Amino acid sequence: MKIAIIDKLRGLNMKVACNELVEQNIALVGYVIKEHFYATQLEYDDMFQCGCEGLLSAAKHFVKERGEFRNYAYSCIYYAILSMLRLCTRHPYPTISLQAQSLEDDDLRLEDTIQDLTVDVEGTCIYNNLVDTELKRLDKESRQVIALRLQGYSYQQIANKCGISKSGAAKKVYKFAEAIDYMPKKRTNS
């Protein structure tokens, strides 16, 4: 049955054949997410949408000589989601300072508009002092690498700007992260 669908891909009804392949293999997207991406920072719906795009791409570009469609689609789905994850980690959401002024009122700070401050202020201050202390211990090049990484630059871009290797840039960032005992938080889907 799938051979007939694949044959349609090469004929005039490519769109219809792609839709049939996608409909028959849509559960594969959920399976790939469950197997490989269950503990990531992204929402399930975002990963599912990206996986569906990978599945559609697989349906459009599949050639019988490559083997079974399901195996090819699995790879396309996996790499589509993985690419999105990499993109999201390279360009994190911007950080907004609580000390920033409000757009509506120059005298009002963002900090003043928050109703419930349940932040451990003392712990945050201690942690910020630790970060400052560790930054002062770094050489100029390492501080520049950290600053560029915090601005959202990729390791390759940092390497090009600083004249060091990509792995050298990554090592400097990881060494700093270990020094301040930073562990990124991961969201769980519940």
C-alpha cells in the first residue's frame, strides 16, 4: 500500500501523496519526541509542530532507493526537532532588568510594578557577589568570551571575534559555569 503512495509522489498527485504519507505516519512524531526529547526546555506542542514539518519534508523528498519511508521519516523528524533545540539554545529569550524604567512612567521601575516578590534577595545578592568575584579572577580574554556568550553569540562567532578555537571558547564558558556552580534549569512537561 505504501509503495503505491510513494509512486504517486513521482506522479501528478504529489500533494495528495504527501498528505497521505503524513497522515499515516503522524504518530511517529510523538514517538520520536517521547524517545529523545522528553526532558527538554521546549513545550511539547512546539516540538510536535517542528516534527510535523520534518515529516512533511521527508514525504516530499523521499526516494524509494533510500529504504523504508518510516526509517527516513524518523531521521527527518529527529533532526528537525534537534535543529530547533539548537536554535533555541543559541538565541535565548532576552533578560530584562528589574531596574529598567517603565515605558509609561519615567519615575517607575519594572521592579515597582511586581506585586509579589518571593525572591530570596539575600541569596541572590550572595550569588551575584560570587559571580562578580569569579569574573574578576578571569583574564581579559575569558571575560570577553563570557560577555559575548551572554549576549547570545554562538561559540563559533565568539571564536572568530576572539581569535581562539570554538572548543576553546566553549571550555572558557563551561569553566566559568562550574566556578559559579551554575546549572541550567530544565522544564518538565506535566
